[in-house]
Amino acid sequence: MTDLRQQAVATAPVRRHVSAGFVASAITLGLFVVAAVAPNALTPHDPFAMDFTQALQSPSLVHWFGTDESGRDLFSRVIYGTRESLAIGAGAAGLAILVALVLGSVAALAGRIPAGIVNRVIEVLFAFPTLLLALLLVSILGSSPLTLVIAVGLGSAPGYARMVRGQVLSSKNSGYVEAARALGHSRSTILRQHILPNALRPLIAIFTMGVGQSIVWASGMAFIGLGVAPPSPEWGALLDAGRAYITQASWLTVLPGFVIVVLALAATTLGKHIQSFLEKGEKA
Amino acid sequence: MTHTLSAKHTDAPPATRRRLTVSPRARSIVEKLVGAGIVLWGAATAAFLAQVALPGDRATTILNVRSGQTQLRTPEELAPINAEYGLQDPVLVQYLDYLGGLLRGDLGISYQQHRPVWGIISEQVGATLALTAVTLVLAWVIMVFWVTLTAGRGPRIRAFGSGVDTVTAGLPPYWLGILLLLVFALGLGWFPVIGGTGVNGIVLPALTLAIPLAGFMGQATRTEFERSLDAPFVLTARMRGMGDVGIRLRHVLRHAVLPAVTLSGWAIGATISGAVIVESLFTRPGIGSVLITAVDSQDLPVVTGVVVLVAATYVVANLLVDLAYTLIDPRMKNS
């Protein structure tokens, strides 16, 4: 035992190789978290103060992202909108993974008939594209930030459910589970100690990527007027409000959109790094 | 994709030779048809449940949606609506009526416009299908060109190529659309700002949808492309003195595009739903505007009508891809 542990310590530094992509995406996401927790620390202006003499100013040193039709500083509004956007993204991704975990585990572990039924349910839900499923839910529940979380969460759940099913199945059919079974461990012990931990770990990576994706979906729905509505500084609402000024003041849509792209890209990159880190850990 | 995996064709017992011979291929085709039928039925059921799940009394909702007001209605007002939509029937009867209607191509009656949903959708669906078709073609052209150019080259070009795939795959359509609109319509004036239905008006909306799709398919294709470059048949081709470009186009590409072909069913569904946003941005006619209005006014028969049609398109496209595989793959031949 001690030998093995010493070996593990000795080889650890080799595996701790961190790439520039990992560092950059982690720092970027960290900044967004700061903006969500303490927006006043990063904002040069009051995001709600109107000043019609300063309306529709293009980006400058004073107003980094320019100003909107009421003269409000867009950069400050983007910073202040981070909290709601991140909350919607994290809420939707969390809900999606929770639903996916239930559906995916049943599909992989239950007896033939219940598993077959749940499998079909996943296939049926997967036939609805995320945005359309989310729009269907919004038309039933009406549009509010909470229904947006539910709609985007449930809309993206089928895809995640397929991933979870795959993870649980591969864990169930792995060598270590066969070994545990041969050692005479009970079904519940194997499930608790071997299958679930191994199937759950990749979900951290999937969740990280899911937050970015959910924000993209939620802001897309706001863009077509079915998400969070202006005058909220939520990013989707900023896009919705800026649409009317695309020809005169393109920064009102381009810059909030750019922030969304940066966040989604950072989340995807970080998620991929976590994923490959976990896979390496499994092989070693 | 899972249909392909679940088809048990390889280990089918060759027992029934004396009787009516059912080849594994025929059996796998039947299995796929049944599977697709079940998914379609499930999608229709989900659509029905969505209509029933609308909170509150449905007849009242229908009247309010139609008049744009929110108020309580008298039984005299509700009676004709209940009769028209069959709301006084038990839910099971309503369900069977709905399924029967779907089989006849009847998607129900719009709450708001008071006419058949199929009529509303069929007026607009042409523009969306045209956009979808052009998008898929463009995405394939961009993807094949980009992957053939950059996959399996030096490490820098490879990293750049796959980096571009990742970035473009994650671009939200509204943002990419705005950038294209600003540069090519407002800046350079090459294309009209408002889409319209002309050939010129379809280029920017289609590019907006095609670039992320190309990035997404490119990720799958690139992996397979680089694997195929090391395959023995490539070595053989090189030994025959074939040039690099020829090998890439004639041998490697053929293997590498298979994962992207598998994605086609998904890509069609994703493109149609992306079209909702893009049509809105470019003020193009299509089912996007129909859907947005319907969601906004809780006109559920229209929403479920669009959703069911898109799901059916996805299922049929997937089925065709699967069947094509079954027919193409030489390992499926019944010896």
C-alpha cells in the first residue's frame, strides 16, 4: 500500500501539466464569477443612471462598451447582468443534469422493461431540438426568468441523458465492476461505491460546458422576445433591447453578444480540459 | 445513432433457413421501422400532453387567446368552444381524436387564428425548408473544404484547424448573424439587409446557420479523417504513387464523412430550430415568425404542430441515414 502511495506521489507532478487554455478559461470564468458576486467592484458607472445627453454614444475610453438609448453605460450593465445570466445558466444546466441523471441511470441500470421504456422516452425527447422543446415549455408556462431556467434545463436534458446512460453503461460493464462482482459485493455496494462515482465524475465537465450552452440558449430566446425582458440588464435582455438599434448603434448587440461568446467558449474549454484530465486520471 | 448500435445484426442465428428466410438485413430494417414508429407516436403523445397541460380551463384560455383579453367567461360563451374543440369529451377520446387527426395530416385548429394549423404552417414552411436545404449544402461544402485543407498537417495547422472548429461550433446564431449583417449588408452592401425570398436574400441567413454547423460536423469528421490518414489503404495508395490531394479527396474523405452523415438527422432538426432565430433577425418569412407569435400568445396547437413536424423530420431523416447504412455496409450482406 505505502509503496503504491509513494509511487502515486512521485508520478503526480508529471500529470499536473497545465495548458494555457486551461489557465485562460479558468481566469475568464473567475472574472465572471467576481462580476456576479460583486458587480460594483468592476463597474466604473451606475448601470441604471440615465443621462439622455449621453444617449447612444459609441464605445470610448469613458464608456468602454458605449451607452444605450437612455444614456446608460453598457459595460456596467453587462457586469450587472452577469449575476442573473450566470444564475439562469447554472440553474438550467443543473436541472438538465439532474433530470438526465435520473433518466440515464434508470435507462442503464433498471430491469429490461422499465429501462426499455425510459430509453424510448429519452429517444422521443431527443427528437425535439433543444430550442423547440424550450419554446414549447415557455408557451405552456408563460415567460419569466424561472420558466426560462425550466425550459432551457428540460430542453437540453435529453442530450445529457444519453451521455449519462452511456457513462453508466460503460462503468457497469467495466473490469472493476466485474471484479467487485466476483469478490461477492452486493448490488447496492457496487452501485454506490463503483458505478455512481465513476459515472458522476464526468458530470462536472458536462455541467461546466452546460452552463455556457444554457446561457447561449437563454439569450437566444430573449433575443426573439421570449426570455428575460428589458429593462433588465440580463445579457439576453440587453440583446433584445439593442435589436432596435442594429443599424445606428451596433455595439448594443455586438458587445453583449461577444461577452456571451467569450463565456461560452471559456466554459467549453474548461469543461474539455476537466474531461481530458479525468480521462487521464482513469487510465493512470 | 443508437439505432445502429442497438441493431443486433452481427450475431443473429442462421437457424431459420428451412422456413421463410428472414435475412438479418430485413429484420434489422423492420426493427428500425418499428423503432421510428414508436418515437413518432411518443412525440405525438408528448405534443398532446403539452396541450392538456396548459394551466386553467382550456375553453377560457382559447377565448382569451383569441380576443387577447384575460377575463372569466360565461358557460354560454364556453359551450361552442367546448363543442368545436371536443373539450367536453374524456381526455382519452380527445387523445385518440388527436392521433387520428395527425394520421390524416390534421394538426388541429389554431386558438388564435381559428383556422387549421396545417394551413398556417404550409404557407410559411417553404421558405424555412429552402433555408434549411441551402444551409446543409453550405455547411457540407465549408466543412469538407476546411477539414481537407487542415486535418493531418503539421501540429500548428492542425491545432489552428480544430481551434476554428471549436470556436465556430459554439457561435450563437444571433451574434454571427449580426456580424454578417453588419459587415456584408450594412458595410459592404453586397446583400440586402432584410432577407426577403430572393436568391440574394438567402445567402447571409444560410451562412449564419451553416458556419456553426460546419464547425460542429468538422469536429467529428476531423478525428476520423486523421485516423484514416494512417490507415493501410492510404499507405497502399501512396505506394501506387498517388498524390496527397488525390488521396485526401478520393480515399480518406470517403471514410471520414461517415460520422457527419450520421449527424444529418440531428443537423436538420437543429437547423430548423436555429432558423427560428435567424428568420427573426433577418426578418425572413418562414415558420420562425409563426412559432414566435404562437409561443407569445399561447397558441398551443400551432406550437405543437411545428414541434411535431420537426420531430417527424428528425425521425425520418435518421431512419433514412440508418437504412442507407444497412444497405451500404458490406458487412451486412447475408452470405
